[in-house]
Amino acid sequence: MLKVLVACGCGMGSSQLLKMNCSNVLKKLGVEHTIHHTSIDEAKSTAHDYDLIVVGENFVDSFKVKEGTKIIGLKNLMNKKELETKLKESGIAD
């Protein structure tokens, strides 16, 4: 099961919407997962516990993660097609 962390600046509205979109896309792709949403600050301190981190592309370089953890940066947090494409490019889904 894939452990996913999604984050936005404050960890409230945008991250909740991103969580729902990410879950929908992963289900569509047949990937079993659990998702937690939070703020960028909390995400930085807990990133080591996750297999996949999804954030705005301006936050990607803020993370230090364990080997094997994938970070996906999105231009548009609400764009499901962009997320699906990047999940496929990263090898998370076929």
C-alpha cells in the first residue's frame, strides 16, 4: 500500500482538495493507498514516513526524503490530468 502525503502552504483547504483529487486519480489507476494532508511545514518533518509526496512545484526542493520516496510537484494543484501524467512518469502507476 502506497503511503501518500499531500501538502499546501497552510494545510487546510487546498491540501484537502488535493487529497481528494489524488485519491480519485490513484483509485482510477488501481493504486492502493492511504493519504494524509497537511501544511508544508509539518510535511517537511514527516516526509520520511511516506512513499509519495505531492506538493506545488515551488515546494519540491524544500524536502529531504529517504531513498525511494517520490516527490511530485504540480503547477496546478487541482489539475487531475497533470497529476495522473506525473504519477505515470514517476513510475507510481502504469
